[in-house]
Amino acid sequence: YEVVVCNDFSKLFDRLKSILKGIEKKASLFSNMAIASALLDKDEAIDYVVEYVAYLKTLEPTIAVVRSGLLLCMKYDLEEEELFSEKFSEITDEKPDPPLIRSLLRDSFGDLDVIYENMADEYSHRTAIDGVISNLKSIKEPNFISFEKTGISIMHSIPW
């Protein structure tokens, strides 16, 4: 949310797409809700909002994606509003209530923080200094493979 609000979305969007591809599905959904919420809070050039809505259309139509697309279409008066309204009706029996949907998008930030915290913990665990040092030591230890019939001796720096 903060990244989108504080920066030019046209310069961020391609990088955000590549990041979203690399994270788990649940985090991606919450991230898309945060992006949509940020775009709702600021005035962005319509061309980039249209591009983002087109990206949302490529995703599985979950309630998070549909809510995000619907609110953006309503704010920017995009023709995809009907499509997202239909998807919304298929997913839920409720009528679209923009203030409620917007608050639901904002409520997702807490879940997103927890997901990113778990990802950071996992990353720090993988890069713990003890593990890195033991990996470096094992790489430095040479391994020899000898073939007696051919008389070839090969040295590998990475253990098998």
C-alpha cells in the first residue's frame, strides 16, 4: 500500500507483477487488495489503472480480486465494471457496497503483515550465519573421484 501511494504507479507496475508471481497465492491476493486500495486513495493516470484492471482480469476471480477490480472500475468509470459486478454476484449474494468493500480491502493489511513477517523469518532462518558457514566449509573441501580402469582422477569442489 505505502509503496503504491508514495510512488508513481507507472514505474512500479512491472516490478510489482514480477514480485507477485514469486510469492505465495495468499500473499498475492492480499497484495493485490493493498495495491487496489492504494490506487483508490490516490489519483493515478487512468492508463495505468486500466492496465492494472486488465492484469486483475487474468487472475483467478476470487472475492479479493473481484472486489479490487470492481472498486477501481467504479472510481475510474471503466467498462469492465459490469464484468466485475457479474463476478461479484456469482461469488456472493450481497449487493456491491463500495464503502464496505473498501473497508474490507483495508482490513487485509494486517493479514499481509503477518504473511510477510513469516516470509522474512523463513528467509532469515535460511541465511543464518551457522548454516552459511557450514555450507562454505563443505564447498571448500575437495572431493576426489578416481576411475581405476581409465586412470582418470577428477577433483570436484562441490561435495556429492
